[in-house]
Amino acid sequence: MRGQDRALPEAPIGVAVIGGGPAGLSAGLQLVRANRRIAILDSNRPRHSATLRSHGFLTRDGAPPLELRRLGREEFESYPSAIYAQAVVREVVPLAPEEARAAGFPDGIGFRVRGTGIRGSADAEFTARRVLIAAGLTEELPALPMIRAYYGTALHSCVECDGFEKSAAPLALIGETSDVFARALLISRFSSDLIVFTNGADTVTPEQERQLASIGIRVERRPIDDIVGDRAEMTGVRLADGEVIPRVGGFVRPRWHAPVEFLGELGIERDGWGLVVVDERGETSIRGVYAVGDIVPPGPQQLIIAAGEGARVAAKLNMDMIRGALGVGVVDE
Ligand SMILES: Cc1cc2nc3c(=O)[nH]c(=O)nc-3n(C[C@H](O)[C@H](O)[C@H](O)COP(=O)(O)OP(=O)(O)OC[C@H]3O[C@@H](n4cnc5c(N)ncnc54)[C@H](O)[C@@H]3O)c2cc1C
């Protein structure tokens, strides 16, 4: 079925999975193997599209991220109850209990899902017993004109993913959030030649600055003008006052947004960083709506964590639906 989407059937779906990254594909695979009818809708905007190699995924260390996706999609689609559609989910609306029962959902919980087809695929509209949000995160990098040109090559966001390749290099950490101190400590495992650029933000305390200084890490609080380089190679960070501090690469801490606009007015609980809060089973504050992958805390935001959590939450979802059919609630152990 590669290259064309299997048509969405008239029959209702067990779980609508929003997002076909490692979290959604892994959950989808477990759920079709549990004999569930699963639809994955994906808008084809993976977070790591900026990079050519992904690291740390056991058996696939160094594989191109798109290759991982291709393999995952193929495995999922090899099951007859698997549906994969290239579509942007626009709307998720809970059904009234009687509507849900009429749709064949025994516990009276269900959702209408609407999406717009992309790349020539048809629009999607169907009902599903449960929704799993695996939509990843959208990233907002510090507002520096050239930063995108170096993101995914010289500058990365995931220290666990790309720190090893930066060993012993003169590095920058650019971040305007309060977690830059912890990130700097993590990066110090790879290079002692590290400068933390706060870009004018007051996010490193004097005590943290003292601790960083004790291991040779400097904090640069002056605002940044831009990243500078020679063709594809990053060569430094230019400050607003014109000084260029030589750096060959490093890390940036983007601000993240959980892309859940399709929930409309439905309130969903988020944490202080804007990520979606879930309980220990992966269910959000909306009954029947689960979330997994980068979009939920605490991370680390890595492919293998997203895939592993996808499998774990799939097991909880499956049991929730089994229990729901018996009318015995969601407690599963
Ligand atoms: C530059 C960069 C490099 C990285 N390198 C590594 C690495 O080397 N190793 C590693 O382990 N991790 C790496 N990561 C982190 C890794 O990419 C994430 O942890 C992982 O992709 C999270 O998986 P996910 O399934 O939660 O989300 P994603 O992989 O982001 O997938 C989410 C999917 O949901 C789709 N989506 C969003 N909204 C909708 C909607 N409304 N309707 C339909 N679909 C929607 C998106 O298009 C996307 O395809 C990197 C990240 C970045 C940014």
C-alpha cells in the first residue's frame, strides 16, 4: 500500500491515532496486533526533518529518520486492520453517549474525527472509540535570522541524540528558558569548551553561573544578533554589539508548542511548558483521549522513548476498551 492510502472504511475505528511518527506508529502496530481497527492520520511534518541521521535507536543507530518512518509505516500497514492516511486532523469532537452507542461503541465514549487530505489524499471523516494524540511538537527557535540554516547540522536540540558527535568541539548552548543550566551540565559530558548564550534572558541564576564557572563553562548574557558561518559550516555567534564568538556548533533550546488546535474549545490540561498532561495510563484530562511521544512530559524527547511509550500506552488503551465493553471502568491492574 506504500504511496497510496488505504481507503478509510465506513465501519468505525477503534483508535484514531493523530501523528505517524515513532510514537503513533509504534502504538498503531501494537493495536492492530491486538485485532483493533486503527487509523493513523499523519500530516508529514516530523520534528526531526531538519536532520539527516538519527542516533540512539537500538538496531538503527545512524539511520536517516525518514527511513525509520518508512519501515515503521510498512510494518503497520502489513496488517489488514491498519489504515494510514496522509491528512491533517482539523477537528476532534466527542460524541454524545447515545450517539457513541449508536455508532457501536459500547461504553458510550466516541469521537468524530475530521481531517484534510494532503498530497492528493482524500479528506477523512470517521468515528473512533478512542483518540491517541501522537502529534509531536512544533518548535520555535530563538529569533535569529540564520539559525534555521544550521539547525539539524551544526546546531541541535537533543543533547542525548547528538552530543556524542560534538565531543571536544567549541560549543554554544543557546537558550532563553530556565532549563539551560541542566542542559549545560549535560553537554559538559561531551565538551568542556562550552559557552551558554542566554540571548539577554535572565534564566541562569548567579549560583548556577558560579557552578558552571567551576567546571569551566562561561555564561554570556549579551543579546545575540545572529549565527555566522562559512557556507554550510557554522563559525560563530555574533552578539548584538558586533563581537563574534567563535563556535563550530552546539545546541539550542527551542520553545515547544503542543499542536492540538483540532481540539477546538475542548480544554485539555497542560503543564507549565505547554505539554499535554497525562495520567500513568497515558490518558489526558479528556476521557477517551490519550497522548504519547514528545507531546507529553517528561521525555527525554527521543525516537526510542517515543516508540517505547507508544507501545506502553497502546496496551493501556486496549485494556481500557476491553473494560469499557464490559462496563467495568478503566482500572486495569
Ligand atoms: C533536529 C532534530 C534531530 C533529532 N535527532 C534525534 C536523534 O538523532 N535521535 C533521537 O532519538 N531523536 C532525535 N530527535 C527527537 C525525535 O525526533 C523525537 O523525539 C521523535 O520524533 C518524537 O516522536 P513523536 O512520534 O512523538 O513525534 P514526531 O516524530 O514529531 O511525529 C509527529 C507527527 O504528527 C504529525 N502531526 C502533527 N499534527 C498533526 C495533525 N493535526 N494531523 C495529522 N498529523 C499531525 C506530524 O506531521 C508528525 O509527522 C531529533 C529532533 C530534532 C528536532
